[in-house]
Amino acid sequence: MRLISRLVVAFSVGAALVVPASVATAAPVPVTNQHRPSCSVVWFDLGNTLVDTRVAGQTTYMPGALRHLRLLRAVGVPVGLITNVPPEWGATDVERAAATKAFVDSTWTEAQPFPWEWFGDRILTPRTTAEFKPAAALFVRGREAAAPCRSFFEGENPVEITAAQQSGLTAYQIGQPDRPAYLPLWRVLVP
């Protein structure tokens, strides 16, 4: 069974890598939880995890971020954002997500737009300053929203990684020199 799971992952990754970008951005074939090797949702921090915000007024993809998102999408793994934004950006997650999109888009300098539609309604933001990461509230909300599937969190901040793990998510710190930039796909797909 493990060999079959690894072959499925290898085939899926290989197919995702050879598919042209224009095809990779097309709507994916629906994948049900019954047909995935593992039921998983991958949550991301936004700033300096998926988008580079280190230069004021310029927002771009972090190196490898778009490729990683495309791979997850190609194999049918839902993605979401768990990101700190000012609670006054809106009364609901939907309003705060819209304000976040507008803020990022206003400074976006890449030719390829950020794929907000891939995240659907899975954009979680703090309702109050007390919910700012590394507080557990957003991680717990993410885990509960993904249930019964497994939840993963990818971010650059080691304190947030620890908080995510303590909240029941499998966490991965990106950008470490001794390992892959982003969570290896097989860890998401193989139970």
C-alpha cells in the first residue's frame, strides 16, 4: 500500500511539473476525499511565506511559492490562509479577507496575479488583537474548519510554527537551508 501511495504521489508531482502554467491554472478535476491518498488541508501564513513583503510598496511571490501552490492544486489538496491582519479591516473573515486582497494587490508587482480564488473561503484572520498569531485561536479555527481532514501549516516564523503544532496542526517552517523550501508533497498525501 505504501508503495502504491508513493507511486501516486510521484506520478502526480511529475504530471504537475510538466503541465504548462496555462493548464495548471485551469479549474482542477474534482477530487473527493475518498480518492485522495490522504485527506489534508494545507494552511499558509501569507507575508514572507507565500508573498514577499520585505520591500515596502512591492509585493511578489516568495521563491518557489507559486510552484508549490500549483503542485498542491494539481493533486487536489485544498489550501487556506491563516494570516494576521488588523481586526479593524472588517467585521467578518470575508470583509478582512477582501481588505487583505486589496492591500496585497495594490502593491503586487508580478506579471502572474496572486491566485486568491484557489483559497476560496479558507482565509482566516483575527477577530481581535488577542487572536493574533502566535495565539492558538486561528490555528484551532483552521484545524476545526478542515476536520475531519488533517491540517498542515506552513510559515516562516518559528514561534508560529510551535504554536501551530501545539494546536494540533502539522507545521513546517519554510526557507530552512537544510531542507526543502516548502513542505514536501508526499508528507501531505501519504498518511
